[in-house]
Amino acid sequence: MRLEAEVASLCASLGRNPQEITIVAVSKNRGVGEVREVLAAGISDIGENRVQEALLKYNELRTMNHELRTIKWHMVGHLQSNKVKDAVRIFDLIQSVDSLRLAEEIDKQAARINKIQDVMIEVKTSEEATKFGIAPDKTFELVNKIQQLKNIKISGLMTIAPLAEDPQEGRPYFRRLRDLLEEMNELRAMSYEPRTLSMGMSDDYRVAIEEGANMLRIGRAIFE
Ligand SMILES: *Cc1c(COP(=O)(O)O)cnc(C)c1O
């Protein structure tokens, strides 16, 4: 895949190990056929932004006898409380947790099925553009409270940079997220050190990698 080659060559120039970067193929608005193509090309992480749509593809792949265990499903869009039950059932990682209320509902549903739900905290690193996400200065407080829930594990932070003509404009937001995670770990905000920085999309993943991203969420650059 062209994208993987690009990520590898960029990593080489930065002295980073490409193996530490997970590419999540965001397949929203794409059919199951296209999802199967990227799986066949070696991608194992699939991202969706709506629970309903993800569920359809999940079920369709299951009826095709696709080896579902080999797929890691990521929820990357805003999650409503009434969809949490289904989300917890199918997603390996929910990247968009931005409130205690949502975390509590996830915890409750995960407890019901004896699951420890892996999540990330979505941080609103910019004033404009994104509607969702917790403010950077409120992140520690949220993380502290979520840490007390038994059926949730926080594996890192996620952010969406504002839409921009020039991908370089995303840099300060990516840097902000990286600094926040470093600060969290330095201050031992949690009993372990979450490591995942989910940042960078089709237009700005190069800049995100330069700023330390180790999880990319890519739609168009894979499917178009
Ligand atoms: C759609 C989407 C992406 C991928 O966007 P592209 O620009 O197509 O790469 C990444 N993250 C989220 C949250 C999305 O909704």
C-alpha cells in the first residue's frame, strides 16, 4: 500500500520506527467490499464514526465468515449515550470519550459483559472547528475520575486538527496533544503511562508523525 510506504520513508527520515505507528483505516461511508480490500492489503484496524454503520459492516463481515477476531474496531466519532451498549459490544477501542457521563455509561455497559473497555480521551486542542472533545486544561481532572471506573482503561489521547489549506497549520494542535500526554505521564496522573497519540488524517498525517503521532486515522488517502 502506498500510504504504508510513505509512512515508512517518513519514519526513516525522522529516525522513528514505523512499526510503532498504527494506521487506522477510517471506512465511514464505504461499503464492506472496500473494507475487505484494505483488510486483504494488510490493514487490521478499522475506524468508524457511527455505531449503526459499524454494526452493519460488523454483521455483514460475520455472515461472510470473515475472521472478525483479526480486525480491531475503532470508534472515532462522537458517541451518544443511547448507542453505548452496542458500541461496547463491537469496538475494541473507543477514541472519542470526552465526558465523565459518557465514561460512566461505557463503564456500566462494559461491566455487564465483563469487558475492560479500551478508550482514549478526545481533546479539543483548538478553539474552532471541532465540536467535541474536552478542553486541555480539564483533561487531567477527567482522566482522574475515569481512572476510578473499573471497566475502562485509558490508552491515550486523540485530537482532530481544524480543517486547513496548509497541513502545517495542524502542527500546534498535535504538539499540544503530545505535550499534554507527556505532562500527564510526568505528573503520574495515572497508575500506568498511556502511550497512544491518535492524531493525523489524510491531509496532515505527515505533520502528525513529525510531532509524535503513533496512531493515524486515515480515510481518503486509503480509499480514494
Ligand atoms: C473521517 C475521519 C477521519 C479520516 O478522515 P480523512 O480526511 O478521510 O483521512 C479521521 N478521524 C475522524 C474522527 C473522522 O471522522
